[in-house]
Amino acid sequence: MKRLFFPLVFFFFVAISCGTIQVPNAVNYQGLSVSGKQKQDTALLNLIQPYSVEINSTMNKVIGFTPATLSKRLPESGLGNFMADCMKDMAARKFEVAVDIAFMNSGGIRTTLNKGNITVGNIYELMPFDNLLVIQELKGSVLEALFQHVAADGGWPISKGSSFKIQNKKAVDIVVNGKPLDRNATYIVANSDYVAQGGSDAAMLKPFPFQNKGYLIRDALISYVSEITASGKPLDPKIENRVTSNNNE
């Protein structure tokens, strides 16, 4: 049972020459219980019914299939690998640039993909936020600081071709796009606009500008799954030891 709170607003009135201004004097809240026992509002149901049919038609559209349930786990998961790979590949296409690595903050993964058909609605549940896919040009020393943050947080999904180990909450043996991290090199990193702006405590990224084309990560995931399906394959990402930990963090 849910409880909804509706404000009961009391006003006092101030009269001036051109009319009466209503100004809130106090706000009180009354808790109302909402459950399946309430009588349905037929008029309201009729009003939203056409929109409900259209939304359900879109959300129930099957775009793929997974032979196994994909769940989030640390330090690495097939689900996270799929999302990070999608971000790297789709960012490279959208921005027409070679992307070295993509990160998906683990807190941004909101649910699992259950075994069986994958619908558009499932992707909305997986990525309910309107986070945008962006790229940043970062010096290796800044990228290293991000890796250290990720290691302290237990590990985030990273894209194929990159890897690192977590030892005592520190990132070691960092590989980016097939090569050891060079602190003096410059890298193109795909991320969400949320993380690029310092979200998930990634404060080291905030000073650096990012490119944004208004492309939602959710839309990228839908397109990516659809393309895998069109190629005749299921969505079946594997754990590849991209992120390993000496104490199973």
C-alpha cells in the first residue's frame, strides 16, 4: 500500500488597489492511503486509454533475446560489459572518432535483464535516466585518477580491450585499448554526461569539457541490441576478466 501526500494550503489575502493577491500562509499535508480497494475513476481511465495502448505497444516491442539472465555484479558482469561495449561502439559512430575506452558507472545500472525476450520496456527499466552519451578528451594522468576512483568503488564496467586489477582498492596493471596506460598520452573516453560532469563522485572529470550530441544512452542500448538481433545472434555477453580483484570486491 502506498501513501500519497496532498498539500492543503491555507491562504491569507492582501487587498491592494488593483486586486487581491493570494499568498500561502502555511502548508499542511494529509496522508491518503492508496490501494487496489479504491474505486477506479472510469472517466480518467477513458482519458488515458488511447495513450496507454500506444505506450504499451512501444514498450512491449521485442528487440532481442538473451539465453541467460544478465545481472549486475562487482567487479565485473556480462551485463556491464554489454553496456560499456555499446557505449564505446555507438560513441565512435555518433562522434565519428576512435574511442579508446568507455565507462558505465555501476550505480547507473538499475535492474537485470531476465532470460528470454528483451523488450524496449526492459531497456527503459535498465536505464531509466535520460543520461546522454558523451565523449571527453582526457590526459592519461586524469584517466588514471578515474581508474583509481573506480577501483575504490569496487569496479565499474569498462569496454572491451581495456582491463585493470583491484588490489587493496587500488587500480593496478591498467590497460587501455590494448596498451598499458600512458599518463602523458591523450585518450578519448566515452561516458554519460552525468559522470562527465562529476557525478558518482568522479570529480576529476568535472573541469574538462565534453562533446554532446543529445544522444541518450538508452537509445544507444536499444539500437545496439536491435543490431545484434538483426545479425542473427542473441545478447550473450561474457565475463572476460576486464576487472579483477584480489579480494572479490
